[in-house]
Amino acid sequence: MKYTFDIVGVSPIWQFFNNQQQKPNNQGVEYLGTQKCTLDALIETVEPVPIKWGWNSEQVIETVVQFWLNNADNIRYWKARLNDAGRENILVARVADIAALQAEFETLLGKNW
């Protein structure tokens, strides 16, 4: 199984949790929130996900680490946006099984391949 990880934005805490409650439980795609934009904080946020979905923990953590190592500009950008947004906001990231993420995008586009 292949995994993907990305930072998708900054959100007010209450809005993130409200969206989490309203979205359908899409197996294989998780949106996570953290108040810090550090590798340690992202790994800590991601750690429970493989257990929930039966994923390979080492591969998921490696995906996060590779994202961190290969996207310095992106990380600096989101770290600055999080700092600008203030304490009542969190960094939102997504970790997913690639096939499940593709299915989610196809659903959003109204296509069922």
C-alpha cells in the first residue's frame, strides 16, 4: 500500500472539529490538526492513524518524514501562515492511502470510474 501526506491549510480549531464531525467517515483518508508546524508534532498527530486503518506504521511515518525533507518551501509557507493566524488556529494535514484519496477526489468531481 502507498501513502501520501500533505499540509492542506490552516483552520480555526472550532471549524476543523466541526468539519470532522460532519464529514463522512472516508476510510483511508484522515485530516489531522496540530498547533505546531514541526516534524515531531506532525508525526505525533499521524501516529494513531495506522492503528485505526490497519496501515503499515513505518511506511506512514516514512511518508511524513519524506514530505518534510522534500518540501522545505511549502513547510516554511504554512508555518508562517499558522503563526499569522494566531493561537486559535491549527495546521491541517492529510494522510491517506493513495487509492482512497483518488476515490475521494473522484467522488468530489462526480466521477465513479
